[in-house]
Amino acid sequence: MAYIFTYRSRRCTDFGVNLLSYAVGSPELRETEEDIDGRPGVIDYGTEWRKRTLTLRIDVTPDNDPFKKRQSAIYNWLKPTIGYSPLIFSDVPDRTYYAKITGSLGAEQFGRYGEFTLTFKCADPFAYGPERIIETVLTASPFVINAESDGMEATPPIYELTNISASPLAGFTITNEYEVE
């Protein structure tokens, strides 16, 4: 199966680029701790996620355009000065990383054929799923709505309650069973 990726709403195939392989690295960790003189061990203030890197190996399908011209078009598409943009892989289309190119953009060129290794940086290490909207009419009391996050990190839901009746709402309670570690 040939994989493709979409970046800044453009598919890699728009540029004659083939995704040969990719690796999603684990997020780095930031450990906050303090040494106290005369006390064994450390005071541990916890651990937080830091940035994540994604490494892509791509090649450029030869055509009639000079390789350097195509390389310039690819660099312009990937330009890191634009900032973080959505990056989506075809084998997991329901996950979006917000990434930008980091490091060098060197290419190995053989005539009109070229191969690149690209490194993307995600300052926000999470992959985001699609927004899910659950619309329902409350017809009984109590009424339960299950809204679960499928992502790698628990996400609290956002509730919006709209009264379509002429009568005011009174005496209702929203209980959120959002669980954290």
C-alpha cells in the first residue's frame, strides 16, 4: 500500500512526491525536580510532555521538469517560516499533527530522481482527532449523553445547551465524569 501525506491542505502527490516511510517519535519528557542539600533523592514536581518529531523519507518521481525546479516547489510548500500547519497521513486519516519542518532540507539527487529525509517538529505533541458533535433532544430526566475521547490524551467535552422552548430551563444539572490520571 502506498502511503501519502497531506500538509497545508496539499497532498504530497501534487508535487510528484512519494512517501516511502515515516516514523512518529515519542514526545520528549520534561522532568521538573529539585535537589535539596542534606536530603537523599530529589523533590519530584512531575513530568510533562514536550515536543515530538516525525521523520519522513520521500522521493520525487522523475518527470520532464528539472529536479532543482521541483525541489524549489517542494521547499516552498514545506516552508517552515509559515509556522505550524496540519499534517495528516493516509493510513490514519482521523489524526492530525500540527507540525513544521525543522533541520536541514538536503536532497540526494540522481539525475531527475531525488530522495529526501524530512524532519517535522510538533511543539504540541498530540495528534488530534476530528471534532465530534453529538446533537440530541432531551426527553427524560435523568438523561445520559456519552461523549468519549478516542485520542491518546483524555479531553474534556464542551457542552452547549440550547433551549428551543418558549419556557425557561430550570433545575438542571450537568455532571461531567471527565477522568484524569
